[in-house]
Amino acid sequence: MAFCRGCAKELHDSAQSCPQCGAVQYPGMSSSPHWSAIVTLILSVLLFLSVLSVDLWDTDSRVGIVLFSMFPISFGIYSLTEEKLRNEKWMSIVGIVLSALSVLCAF
Ligand SMILES: [Zn+2]
């Protein structure tokens, strides 16, 4: 369920404009899947796979993993702060946990 940006009344998710006040909506933003949670999960899985495949005795790889982990962790935190996020929350949490594990492995 989306809410009007103009008058805060409930709107259909795909409504282009508000039938009450005519304010133009951005249905792509309210009804799209929560990309930040999905990006978090994908990046953290990639990170975890790279931890398993690289030579962890190599300082460059370890630094790379720690730097790369900043992306899923910041996306994860960002997506957890999104109010509308409910069903996708597990993806962010799994992503953050996987990233944290990867960083721990790299140390
Ligand atoms: Zn309205």
C-alpha cells in the first residue's frame, strides 16, 4: 500500500497520480522490490564466495575483502532503516551477517 505524497491518503501501489488531490506519485519507488536489501544479499554472497576462494594469507586479498564488505554492510544498514521494508528484512540481516563473517575470516 502506498500513500499520497500530497495529502497522505492511501493509494493503489500503481497509481500514477492521486485521485483525491491530483499529486503526481512515483509508483516505481513505492512498489519496486526493495533493491537495497537485494543488493545487500547479492554483494554479501559474492563477498563470502570470494573469501572462500582467495588466498587469505595474501594481504592484498584481505584488504580487498574488508573494503568490499563496506558495500553490503552500508546497503544493509540503509535498507534496514527503510520503513516500508518488511518482507525483505531477512535479506539485509543475512547480508550483514555474511559480510561480518567474511570480514572476520579476513582478519
Ligand atoms: Zn493526494
